[in-house]
Amino acid sequence: MSPYILNLPDNFDHKTLDINLYVASKLYEDAFLSAGQAAEMAGLSKKAFIEIMGKYGVSIFSLSIDDVSNDVENA
């Protein structure tokens, strides 16, 4: 993994948030990382990462509207 420097405001309470997990979950949600890559970034197993995604409001199901529409048409 490549290190990345993130500048946060001085008054940001970083102790209340696992920043690596938060960023990994967003990158996973936006499909920039796979679940395995995001889990590695967060320092978790893939299973643990997937289990915690609900806390961050991230769905592990990546069906787009088009995918759902195609499934309905083909049902």
C-alpha cells in the first residue's frame, strides 16, 4: 500500500472515527476498490470488512438500476 497524507482540521476529533475504515468504505462504495482491497486498506479481513459496512451505510450488493431492471425483465 502507498501511504497518503490527509490534512484534517485541528479541531477534528480523529479518535471517534477509524479514518482508514471510513475512507476504505467510501472507496469500496464508489467501486474504486474491491472488497478485498478495501479490507486490506482498513486492516481487516474481507469478512470483517463486509460485516461492518452496514455501520457506514454501505450496501455490499452492487446492483445498479439497470441490473435490477434486467433481472425483472428476465424473471
